[in-house]
Amino acid sequence: MTTVLLGIAVPIAALGLIAVVWAARGGPRWVRGIAKVTMAFAEVVASMARSNRRSSGDSSSTGGGDGGSGG
């Protein structure tokens, strides 16, 4: 089941990426519409990921990088 979902989601994401790049280069109106939908969906996913991180209760994180010592 997971393979089927990934087999559908990955090509759709790839086509969305192509549409965003094409629209940035001045593509036709329908491509700009698909790019807007793709970007809106990406914002929703990013917002859900941010809220999931906040609600996970990770109070030790400062939000500044990978938590390594640097250098």
C-alpha cells in the first residue's frame, strides 16, 4: 500500500516542481495555476510540520541548527 501511495505521490510532486520552475520562467497560464496550487500545498505541509514540531514538547531545542557543537 505504501509503495502504491509513493508511486502516485512522487510523480505528482515531480510534476509540481516542473510546473513551478516552468512558471518562474514565464510559462503559460495553466502552468502558473498548477504552480500556485503546488506552492500552496507546500505551505500547508510546512505549516503542519512546524506545528507538529512545536507540539512534540521538545523544550531543549533552541531552533538554531542541528544541535551539533560546530567546528
